[in-house]
Amino acid sequence: MNTKPSLQKAAVFHKFGGPEVVSLEDVAVPSLQESELLIQVKFSTVNSADCRIRSRNVPRGFGTILGLLYGFKEPKLKVLGLEVAGEVVATGAAVKGFRLKDRVLVNLGFGMGGHQEYVVVKEKSQVIKIPDEVSFEQAVASVFGGATALLYLRDKLLLKPNHKILITGAGGAVGSAAVQIALSMGAEVTAVCSTDKASLVGSFGVHKVIDYKKSDWKAQPQEYDAVFDTVGVFGVEDLIPWLSETGKAALAVADLPLNLKCFWFSLTHKRKVYAGAVSPRNSDLEALLSQIKNRQFDPVIGKVIPFSAIREAHQIADSGHKLGSVLLKMS
């Protein structure tokens, strides 16, 4: 086993609330077991999942589930952060697939813990090597939005070349990834976003950009093979005039009653509407990095915030109108 530091800085929160509850503290670097890697974090992200857990502001019906996982009166997990990109600085004796100085991407998932200078992960967890052609920033920004977009488009909507798809929230982390990935799959994309994001979204090469601030676009439905609502614009019934007879829709933002309604609707209609969480595998993360390497997908990074100013990153993510991903630069 290699040597490791004893202390590190971590963004810790001891009570639920706004960005002000997060502060930097000195904490111990976790012990390294024989099948684990110690990774020095270069970049992490602050996204909507971090904000929901920190504030306990979750869609209707999920409060009890969140409480069981993360605590009711005080947080069970003190350090947020779903994904990190960094460098292997120590390995356990049984580690075979990674070496010192390997550049790696880690999806910590809802076990969290990415908002600290070092993380320890098992070799067989969701950790993959980053190709030389992909930066730390691109890699870490690909996980939350990219994986959500890929799994919905490929596995739920079954998107095919020449399919017409409508994507809402096209300037956000999930939406901007969905636009690019849908285009790489050969689809004809109509993207909905705000005025300040229209130029960027249009530069991806979409068929049409709808600026929701300049038109009453929902009053003029058009038929699509697929609709991917990344921001909670549509209810189930709202989608019917927007879908072809066998069209499919996906709702990335949905409370528990809406999840149940989607399930029942899909059982009883030719049109299908999907909602709920998705869980990427290592192969999905590798596919995303491959797309970045091949210039089919470039994750949108709205802002890079120093780790010392992590509260600012939470404030941006809390706004609900961030551009792409908000990154934390750890050093």
C-alpha cells in the first residue's frame, strides 16, 4: 500500500438548509483497504441532486424516501457530491487494474462524498480511466447530465435516426447533453430553452430552437416521435397532442404521483410516458467519454467555481436556471 495524507478539506453540512449550511472543514482521509484506490479529486460538480439532499426540497411523495436515506432531522451523510474526476495517488495491495497517476472518473452515486480533496473507492465500483483526449472537466461534467440523457434516449425512448424529438430545458446539464446525444443518434431535434441560452443551443445544429420567453409555444402542439422533458413542463395528458400515435415521452422531473400516473398510462396506451431515476453502468460512462473523444458530445460547463467558494456553486444550482454543469475546482 502507498502512503497517503492524513487530513483533507471537505465541504460538510450538519443541518439541512440553504447554501449557507455548507462549510469547509478539516477531516480525516479515509483508510485505504487492499482492494481500494485513493483518488486526489481535481474536479467535482454541484447539481440539483446535491441541492435537493442539502435542502430536503424534493418532489412530492419522495420526502420519506429521502429521510430514510439521508436523515430526517439532521444529515446522515455530511459530504455531498455525486461525481469526481481526479488522479490515483495510492492503491491497495490487491488492486490490479489501476496504477498511480491514472486519470479517472468516478460516479459515487447517491452514496455521495465527492466534495472533498480525496475519495477512496473500491476498484470494482464505478470508476473508469479517462482517455488522454478528454479533460478532467469534460469527464466530470458528462456524468449527471450525460448519463441521464443517454439512458433515457437510448433505453426508454428508443430513439432512432430520423426520429423527430422535442427536448425541453435544452440549456441545462441534462437538456444540453440530450440535444447533442440525440443529434449523434441521427434524430431531428427541436430544442426549447430561454433567450440567453438560444445561441448556444442553436450552435449544436438542431433543427429548430424554441425560445419559451418569446412565444406561447405550448399552445401550438406539433407531433413528435419522442419528447424529453428535462425540466417539468409537461404532465401526462399534456403530452398526448405532442406525440405520434406510437410516440414515447420521458419526464426527468416528476413527483411520486406523476411517476405512478406515467406507469399506468404506459400500461393502457400505445403512447408511452416514462419517469423515474436511471442508474448508469461503467459501460455507459465509457460510452460518454468515447463520444467526447470523438467530438460527438461536449458537456456544457456553465461555470467553474473554486472549492473555497462552494456556497456560490450551490446558489447557482439552487436557481434552477443554470447553464450546463457547475464545476468545483478543488485546487
